[in-house]
Amino acid sequence: MLFGGGDVCIVGGGPAGMILALLLARQGIPVTVLEAARDFERSFRGDTLHPAIMELLAQLGLAAPLLRLAHTRAHRARFITPARTQVIADFSCLRTPYPYLTVMAQARFLTFLAGELGRYPHARVVMGARVEGLLEEGERVTGVRYRQNGTLHDLPARLTVGADGRFSKVRALSGLTLRRLSPGQDVLWFALPRRENDPGGSIDLHLGGPHCIVTTDHGERWQVGYSIRKDSYAQARERGVAPIRQAVAETIPWLSDRVGLLTEWAQLHLLAVEVARVRRWWRPGLLVIGDAAHPISPIGGLGINMAVQDAVAAANVLSGPLRSGRVRPRHLARVQRGRAWQIAVLQAQQVIQEREVVGIHAGAQLHVPTTLIRVLHGLPGLRHLPGYVTAYGLKPVRLHPRWAVERV
């Protein structure tokens, strides 16, 4: 098929953008994904696929082939302090074929989705395509202008979707204003080798000093996240990696035998964290979803889960209007209306958690989350609630039955 534009342009080849593209392509809707990077090999992105996502992939006939790729499984999430270990969320009790978080390198997951999308002649992924402007007719967005290999291209589109993350270029160009809700934090990510006798089966938040340290099992390596005060990156870099090595060794003793492999700052990757959202997710002809609409803290790994559910909601609502050629602002508003309340509640919870982390950086103790978790785990009817909310959100978006079709 020749692509001259006119249907759907999705900016951002992350999980939300690729899932939305795949769902629309399965409905026969021409779709182009523009991804700024030249490949998917970017380090230390969100690597957890929650049960809600796995159930979606199962409905599409994709869960089984995906699980044949290298991955690990986290059956619980925990707080670990010198005094105690507290299970935050237990996924093993969920009534699902996937009672765990699937931990898979996001590059592997996105490559898998790109392969599936390549089965449809009316779908394509354009790599190295950096959006530089929006095409507009009055108030309506009619496509994008992007640069690839030094050449500018115009891509007309009936609908443009910004799925390009927390630093969304589409959001900035569209004039949709982001409202920040939390003081935020920054996280330095790095990898350490995993040994055969290391503990596993969980994602752990270690608290042993003025930093929070997260460990995620990737099979051959540990992905380690080290929190620092917001906007303190320059000071942390000036001090170098020695304080980080010391903090990890003191907080997680079983990593002390290999933390010396962290030798230079280039091994660290910065993730700027904030909780924020736009008041309105759309303009005529344009919709933003995922972190482009509502940046979420990495606490609980909710970012990918909520972004993919945004994509499912958008596909459910918009596929019919797209096929008929009549996407109206009311359809875009309906997507937001179905999702925004849940995002607001989850973000309110995350703001509390973010403030606790900021307090820890100042030397305070963690109180609110651990107390709440202990109360919930003490009540038989609610002890599984944290695991459910982490796995699904408050009210998971279910794919319309018409999507469950065979792979082409």
C-alpha cells in the first residue's frame, strides 16, 4: 500500500503507540507510527508488563508467542528495610492466567510488536522520524511535519495521536498545558550482574538510608534504580559513583560483592520523575495518551499499564468513527472521560508516595505507605487489593470483543 497520509499518525513507538497502531491496523485502518529513535535499543525504560497487558495480548493471540521470548516473572513487590520486609503487592493470588509481572526488556517487547504490525500492509513504523511541527487548518490538527535523514516530510492525518512520553513534543506543539502535581524526584538507573543464588521472584524497594533503591530481576542482570533529590543530578555527578556504590552495598548486602563494577558515570542513566497531567487530552484532530497526557511516577510500574489501557480505550472508542471518516471532538473527549478519573485517583496516591520519598531524602522515615499496607493486609477482604490495583488499575479497560481475531 502507498502511504500518502489521511488516516492515523501515531507519534511515539513506545508500548502505547505500538499497541494502538496494532489494534487499529487489525480493524483495517491505515496507520503510521513515527518514532524519533533509530532503533528500540534504549536502556532502562519501563520493563514490566502487568496482568492487564498480558490478558490483552492473550485476547489478540499474542501472549503465548511473547512469553517464548526471554523474560522473568515477579510474583510480588516488597518494601525492604533493615527492620522488616513488607509485601506491598502479591500477584500470585490474582485470578488470571498471568499472576505475575512479566519482566521483559522493553526493546524486545517493542520489536515483537513491530513484527506483528509488519503483518499488515496498511501499517508502517518509520524510525528516526523527529516531529518538528503540526499541520493545522484553523483549530484542527491535520497531521505532522517530521524530519528523517535531514529531509522534511509532511504527513497528513485524519487523527494525530501523541504517544511520545513525558517530554512529549506533540503536547508542546499543541499548546496542551501540563500541570505538575508533585515535587518529583530523579532516578539513576544502572545494571549489575545477577548470580545464580541471588534472591528472585519480586521487585523490591530497599530503604536503608536517605535513598530509595529499586531492584528488578532481568535474568542475566539486575536493573537497579537509585533515587536522588529532584534537580540534584549535577551535584550527584560531581560526587561520582563512589557514594552510590557505598549506599547500594550498605542497603543491599548481597550486591556488595559486585557493586565495584559500577566504575564510571557513563554507566548511569537518568530518569526525571514527576506526577503531572494536562487538563484536556485533545484538540480537534489530535489526542494525547499515556505519559504525554499524564506523566506517572515509576512507583508501582503503573506507567506502561495505564498508557496501554489508554490505547485500548482509544481503539474501542475511535475505531468506528475512523472507519466512517467522522472523528469528532466528542469522540476524543469520550476517550478522556473514560480514563481521566482513574488517572486522577492513582496520581493522588502517587503524590503521597512521592512526598514520602522526598522526606526520605531529607532523613525522614517512611510512614504512610507501610502503615496503609499493613492495615490492608490485616483485613481479609482487602489484603489482595494492592496487588489488584497494581495489576489492573481501579477499573481496567477491556478490549471490545471484535478485536479478538486471528493473526494475519
